[in-house]
Amino acid sequence: MDRLPATPGHVYIHHGATPGCHTKADCIQRVRSYQNYHMDSHGWSDIGYSFVIGEDGNVYEGRGWDTVGAHTLHHNTDGLGFCVMGNFMTHAPNDMAINAVKSLIHCGVQMGKITHNYVLKGHRDVGQTACPGDKLYALIKTWPHYHH
């Protein structure tokens, strides 16, 4: 897998469009199912997302901070892909998941893994998709650094 060419200036928010998870055991199983799907169905070397977030409030490492992901077509080398597990078309993620995403972004900025002037986008901002779901998308549009 290739390393990102520079410090990412974008964070792309996704949803899994699958049932969510609320316990650590369920979320670990869900992350493995995402990984298996990406590797078996797409032939990728690993899960496509940089990080995956559960409604248990935990962050699960995918490709991590420094590796090019396979999450946002034509934008994998300029940003990180954070996927919240669940389907957020009709309801928003719980507070534990939202706080985990915000903390992950803050941590990335503090560690120099995301630029201070990063741009936050939903997957649908750069692709023909309903991702990250209507309710999660409405929420991230209120966050600092969001730009359509």
C-alpha cells in the first residue's frame, strides 16, 4: 500500500449503509465484515477507510493516518476517509459516535496528520452517492471546516 504523498487537507465522511453496532464485540465484527467485503469483493489489500467509527464510541483503525485509502474515488490521495458504521438516511449517529469522529479529527490535527486548515466533506460532495446518509450529512454541514 502506498503512503499518502503529503499531509491530508481533506476529511471525507462516510456511512457504511449497513446496520449499526452499539457494543465493542458487535463493532469489531462489523469492521471485519467491511474489511472482508473490501478485500474479497473489490480485491483490495485491506479495508478502504482510514478509520471506522462505531456507535459504541470507539474508533477502529483501517488504513490509518499515513496510507492511501480506497474510500473516495479521485480523492484518496488528498484526504482521509472516516466511516461511521450504520445507515444514517433516517437518523443521525448517536452522540458517542459523533464525539468519536470529532475527537479523531482533533487528534489528527494535533498530531500533524491532518492540516490545520483542512476541509471537511461528505462523500456525496465529491461523488454520485447518498453517502453519508441524509441525517449524518445534515449534521456534518454544521461542523467547522465543512465546505461543499
